[in-house]
Amino acid sequence: MKRYFQFEELGTNYRREMIGGLTTFLSMAYILIVNPLTLSLASVENFPDALRMDQSAVFTATAVAAAVGCFIMGLLAKYPIALAPGMGLNAFFAFSVILNMQIPWQTALSGVMVSGLIFIVLSLSGLREKIINSIPYELKMAVGAGIGLFIAFVGLQGSKIVVSNPDTIVSFGNIHSGPVLLTVFGLIITVILMVLRVNGGIFFGMLITAIVGMIFGQIDVPDKIVGAVPSLAPTFGQAFIHLHDIFTVQMLVVILTFLFVDFFDTAGTLVGVASQAGLMKDNKLPRAGRALLADSSATVAGAILGTSTTTAYVESSAGVAAGARSGFAAIVTGVLFLLSLFFSPVLSVITSQVTAPALIIVGVLMVANLNKIDWTKFEIAVPAFFTMIAMPLTYSIATGIAIGFIFYPITMIFKGKAKEIHPIMYGLAVVFILYFIFLK
């Protein structure tokens, strides 16, 4: 086992991998609660119940799809990167496709499955790996830093430290409220543990925060620990049954959107997390094709089970910060997703106040990539800056990548360095421009 996952080469061990895998799971366990609520359009009133997805079935589909993705990633690609139904893509699935376009969720699942099958073909052809490896080193570092800012912003927003404001867009939250104070407490504790170089400091920070939250009544103590596993029957296989309904122009746009956003969200996450873990070699991501195949296979599996697009999670960086370096950590995360099927009541203690400090600290660690960018070269600084800053401001990893990748060939060409640009980067710039024109 140690030899297969290259523990000695990566300088890791079972304890670090298990703590890392557990930390990643705790950082992304919210998806088990949020995804069923999102896909069932629970926040939308006066929407016919007959057109909603079954929350219990989506919960099971979410956990199983995440486990499948983690197992494939860990065993095949050997990266400490976890997968689950993606935030953003699930909102597009629910609010844009089902609610606004009035496409039945069964047909939408067929679209997700087809996008995943296209992913698999691209992954096996090696095209996706070539695209990732063609991205300049400085832009890869900017992607990593941008993801760091993005997930830190997600943590600050989810914990209500940062709130929306009609006058200034965002502003400081109510520091006197219990949830915000709990987050601040968790952040201070985690910072102290990290400064003291405590192994698994992020995980222990989350654990302490959850316990303190329950003691002071900010987190409800679960009334039971074990619950029955909900049935998959309402959603399982619907993607096959309604496959014939996807042959419309409207569904073609939907499939392309699933395909496009997942591709570049996953590419950005892989590069960002792998860079943080020190797994990049000569500006290339080893076994990138396998990692991408894991993502696309999990998307197909998730669609068959009954959930929206499954993708790599930036929260994996929390596990990396806690010590994870190999695919064994992803296996641990996958096992925990399966176990969560039986312990769903306990998941209620993993609130945004518990995960926010971890996300903020991980953001700090990932922004360290900025020191690897040559800011004295304006032709590099501009696309790198736009890549980084657009992610939190647009709330989209894919949009940040798109903006930066459009500016890169522009600045390089007018600097007289057109020949240094990989042909694929020219193609990506054109694709992103078309994306903004026709899809975005």
C-alpha cells in the first residue's frame, strides 16, 4: 500500500493521509446538505412538487457519486483530490435549466450524463491533458492564488463575516452575532495551531470549533447519530430513460455549458491543489489524464445515480494543508462519504461556521503562489492579476480563467513574444471569447 501510493517519495504516512482525507471530507461535507436542497428547488415557493427532485434520493446520490469520484481519483490518478457534485453547476442545473428553461430534471440528468461521456472521450484522447500542460507556469500560479482568494471569500461569506450590501456590494458582518463570533473563535484557534505547526491543525481547529459551538448553543446537538439510508429509486437511471429528449438546440446549449464550466473548474482545481501540494513537475501535472478521467467518470456515475455534475473540489486544499499528499487521502474521503449515508444526523454539526476558518486559512496558504509570478513583467502581470482577482469577484473559477487566458495572448503578442505562446493558448482565447458572446 505504501509503495503503491509512494508514501516515502512524497514524505507522508498513514496518519497524515488519514487526517488530510478527514479534513477534506469535513470541509466539503456541506454538499451533502446543500445539494439536495438546491436540486429540489427547496427555496422556491409555488413550484409543483411533482417537478421537484426527491431530496432523500439526491442525498444518497450525492454521497455515492462523491465516493465513486474519490475512489477513482485516489486509485487511478493517486492525487489527494476529492470529488463531489459541484456548487455553481448544481445551481445552474436547478435554477437555470429546471426553473427558468422549464426542462424536466430527468432530461437535465441526461444532459449531465452526455457531457460526462464527452469528457471521457476527451480524456482518453489526451486532449484535456495537453490543454492543461500548455498553460504557462505564471498563469498556473495565478489560478492557484485565485482559487485561494475565492475559497477564502466563500468562507468569509458563508460565515457572515462578509455580507452583501446594496451600497458597497459587500461589507463587514455583525461581529456581535453568535455565528460570526464562533467563526472568529475558530479562525483564531486554527491560526494559533498553524503557527505552532501542530500536525492536522486545520482539522483540530474545526473539531474544537464544532464542540464549542454545541456547548454555547450555536450548533444544534444532533438528537440521534444513526439514520436509515434513503432510497435511490426516485432518481436512479432516469438519465437513460429520458436520453431521447436531449436532441434540441436548448439542450445542446445546456450540455455545452455543463461541459465548459466543469472542464475549466476541474483544470483550475487540479493545478491549484497540485501546486499547493508540490506535485507539479516541470510545469506539468503528472497523470493529468487519469485525474481528468476520474472527474468525467464520476460525472457519468453521478448523473445515473441522480445528481448534477460531479467535479474536483477546491476544499481538497484543506486536506493538503493538513498533510495529505497521495491518493490514499482521497480514498479516506470516499469512505467517509459512504459512511455518511448512515450518519446523516451528525452532519448537522458541520456548519459554515465550522468550515469557514479552514477555508480562510487554506486561502492564505494558496495565495503564497503569488511569489512565483514575475510581477515586473507587465505582459505577465496583467493576465495573472485578472485571472486571480476575477475568481472571487465573479464567484467563478472558470470565469477567472477565461478572462486571464484572453488577456495573455494579447499582452504577449504586443510585447513581441507571440512565438512563445503555445498554439493551444491561442485556441483557448478564441473559445473563451465565444463563450462570453454566446454562453455566458
